[in-house]
Amino acid sequence: MGKPSNIEPFVVKDCTLAAIATGRRAQNLRELRDHLQVVHPGSIYYHFWGTLLRPDFDDPEYNNDFASWSRHALHDTKLAEQLGVIDPADYPDIDGLRQELIEIIEQRLDETEFLAWARRDQQFHFVRSQIVVFDTGRRFSTPQELTAAIPSLSLGSIYYHVIDARRREPLWTDDFRAWLERFGDSYADVCKQLAELDPYFTTLAELRVELTHIMGAHQPTKVKV
Amino acid sequence: MTGLLQTYAPVVGEDVIRQLTQLSKPLRGMKVVHVNSTRQGGGVAEILEKMVPLMRELGLDTHWEVIAGQGRFYECTKLFHNAMQGNQAVVTDALLKEYKETNRLNAEALAPILRDADIVFIHDPQPAALIEHFPNRKGKWIWRCHIDASHPFRPVWKFLQPYVARHDASVFSLADFSQILPHPVYLIPPSIDPLSEKNMELPADEIAAICQRYGIDTTRPMMLQVSRFDRFKDPLGVISAYRQATTFIPSLQLVLAGGGATDDPEGEAVLAEVKAAAQEDPDIHILLLPPDAHRTINALQRAADFVLQKSLKEGFGLTVSEAMWKGKPVIGGDTGGIRLQVINHHTGFLVNSPEGAALRIRYLLHHRKHLEEMGGKARDFVRQNFLNTRQLREYLTVMVALTHGADDRVEMTH
């Protein structure tokens, strides 16, 4: 299917993150809660989503740093499980996510008789990030061209167009869907499948494969004009 | 594109090279100056030897300047180095005066290049005081701390902090190693160079010849620890783990490879203890290697079935990534930067005692298939996270972020 003349090409961008120490550190759960109440929203975002783009293993035991720290530094498996199941995509904004974290931690503090402390060299360091977005120079005019190129997109591009896009105004949706919706009902099915994609409990490499699969399997619906 | 950057493509992938090229576009033509205190020897010089030509190839007008000083200056900065890592080093007023004066003289000599540079990287404490001589500097100055400054000896940090604080940003290797400063504190872990003599592929016959030279039997299992003879590296714990494991696997050999210890009285004492603990066991090979024995270390890592880094305290511990790059799982101490590299049960095992190490040694030698799988994962993990192309990308990111506004989001339009 060709491109309607009024649709701008899909512009492929890429991004990298620069991690910045906030100077906030927690050695026990109470300190973690206190910092969570006031820490920069970008830090909470980083400890949930930033794991996708920084040194980490592609099969992590926990998907966010708070859960991982509870398990490995505080040795509190129950708390780790409770924090680990949080899907940040379920919250409309960072403050909602922040409140959920605080709520779970408060409840755990109420339950426990003794406050567990982390070793001095295993403190939780609150980190935030700066995102640098740059143009790859690649442009695609048709969904077919874009689909064919997805396997060759960098993980930074996948992060930018899927993860980062969902917190960008005014659409709050991934860039692939936003662009395909301009083609009208022809891509309604693929847009629906893309909307159901859960980018959190996966890796960027797996996400790239899923995107290739969803978009590659699609045959545009013939719409009567 | 031909040149140094392209030689990395077969190792890291064309997409990584393409990303570096695109990311560096807004920095092209900028004058970047790295300043440190030595042209040869040491980790910083080793990084800059590759980083500077790679940045040049990406179109940045990159220079590397080395400050010069007299003996007393280096005496002072050696004390700084130890103090930053927590040792109680007393630095006299006379030495501090020498430090300031040396920085002043170097500031005069380097003024033409530093005054109008767009970005200046000051590496470690030695040149940190240069900044006070450039009140009208044009560019962004970044202090790069390569050492673990998590618990510095306070009087020395009190002296250095005002100089560091004047910079526009600083870079530490880990959040754990950092200090609170009144500017952005970036985190960039160190990396290894896959094309250096330490890490490049070696012919099988060279590996065999090196093993033969040191009396290592390549038909029997061998494990290796590469480290200085230092109590924090726990060589005695490694020998204890070996002894426990050989009860079950008598054919096992242990190689402890480290540098000579002639100028380090404590090192000599530790080496003597290690030799005593080895009890002339012919299957424990204690190798004292010169500092430039990179190829030998490389060959030993490749010959090993797996590698140990059983430190009790560690900075980043890049020898772990070096071993993992050669497809070897690592049994590492549960400390410092080792935790970032050894992902327990995936790229190796984290242990807290000789008993824990012995258990994992036995496990790996009895589960060869799993050992191979872990080795493969270890190499992939290093490829993604600990090669110098990743470090270069992060330096470029910081440079773009600092020169194009310090907001959370920097969007380049071209």
C-alpha cells in the first residue's frame, strides 16, 4: 500500500541516557521511603525504565531497582516480590507510581519488627538520567518500508519510539502507532496489537522482535473509499 | 569509513559504530582537551590512548595534554591518590604548596589550548587545581575521577573539594564511588578494549606455548586469578578454596598471576604467605609477571576453564570483564564493581567465603555444559556493557548534554 500524500515520513530517532547521581542514598527501608517522598520524579522513572538501557542482564530477577535492592541488600524477599510486580505503565504519572511505592513500603514497615539495614557498600543510590535524542537520518514513507527496517533499528531507537514516546505530550502513545493511525482504518488491527504490547516485562531486544512480528504479519485492510 | 573506529565494527557491530557517528554530529569541530599526569602507564593513559584517536576520528578536535611536575609534586599526588581511597595520608603544607605551584605553572603553559577549548576533561586529582587559573574559561570543564572516592580521608578531600566543585560537572565510575558536589555528577563505568593486547584473540599455539612455559598441563582443568598480591584480593582464600575443591577434583590446577612486589613491603609479605600456603604444591603456579605481560595474561585467561576474582574489597575490578570477554565464567567476591559484572548464576557466581568458592568450583567442573553456557552469556554481557565503545558513547552523551543545556531532555534537531 502506498502513502497518502499528506502523511509525513516516519523519522527514526535514537537516544542515549546519561546517568546522574542525585546524592541521595538509603541504607534501610525507612530512609528509602523518606527519599522517595521528595526525590526528583526523573529518578523514580530511571529506576523503573532506565534498567532497559543501561548495564543490566537481559534476564533480570526483578524489573526495577527498588525490588532488586530489597532482595539483594535488605534480603527481604516478600517486599521484593511486592515491589517487583509493579508495572509502571499502570500509573498515569510518576506521582501515582511514587505513592504506590510509598504505600507498599509503609505497609512493610508496619509489618516488620526490626528494621533491616543494608551493608555500607550496598546502599540504594538514587540516580536520575538525562536523555539525549538525535536524528539517525533515516526516513520511511510507507509502513512496509518501516516494517522492513525494524530489525535494524538500534535498541536506543526502540526505547525512544516505544518507551519514551509514551510519556511525551500530546499523544502519550508509541510513535509507531501514532504514525500508522494516520493511514486510517487500514492499520486498525496492527494499532490494536501495538496498544496491547507490554514493554515493561521484556527487554528492548525482545520488544524489537515483537514489533517486527506484529507489523510483519499484518496485511493492510482494504477500505472502501 | 576506514580507520580505528571501523576496526571495532566486527567486534561490536556496525550499528554501534553508526550510533557513535550520529551521536557525535553535534560535537563535530569542537575542541576537546584531556589533561592527565602521565602519557604512559596506568589505567587513565591506557583509556586515553584509544579514546583520543577515536574522538578525533568522529570529527572532534581532540587533544591530550600531560602536566609536568617535579618529584615533590608526584609525592603529593601519590598521597592524594591514597587518601582519596580512604588511607590516612598526611600531606604537609610544603607539599600542598608544591601542588598548587605545579598547577599554576602548567596552567601558564597550557593556557593557549585550555582557554578557548569547548570541553576540558581533567582526569583525577593531579591537574584538578588548574581550573582556578581560568576564571574566564570558554568551555565546559569536567572532572573525571577514576578512583573509588567513596570514603576519602577527609582533610585531603576538604583541600581538593573546592577545586573539583568549580568544574561544570564530574564523572565517577559508580554511584558508590561518588561524592556529593554542587554540579551534575555523571556515572560512567569503566571498560575494556577488545582490541588491546590484553583482550585480542590469540592463536591457539601461542596459548599452548605460554602454558608450557609455565609448566601448566593443558590436558587437566585449570583455574586462574589475576591480581596483585594484596590481602584484599584474598589469594589465601583462593588457595583454601582450591584445597577444598581438589579433595574431589585432584587433577585441578591453580594459577595465581600477579605483578612483582619489590617496592611494596606489604605485597612482599602477602607473597611470602601465599608461597607458604601453597606448600610447594606442583599444581599451584605462582607467577610473578612484569606490568607489561598483557599477552601472557591474555593467554592464561584463555587457557583457564574459568576465572576467580575472590576479592574481599574491590574497586571496579576490570579483570572480571577481561575474563568474561574470553568466554569464561567468573567466581567473584560479592563486593564493589564485581557485582555489576558477575550476574549470579548467569555470568558466574558471587561468593563470600573460600567454602562458597570451593562449592562453585566443583559445580562448574561437574557441569561442563552449563560452564560453556555461562561463558557465552558472560561474553555477550561484556559486549553489550563493558567495551570501550560503550564508554565512548557515554562520554559523547555527557558532552552533548552539557553543551546543549542541562535539562532532563536534550533533543538534537540535526
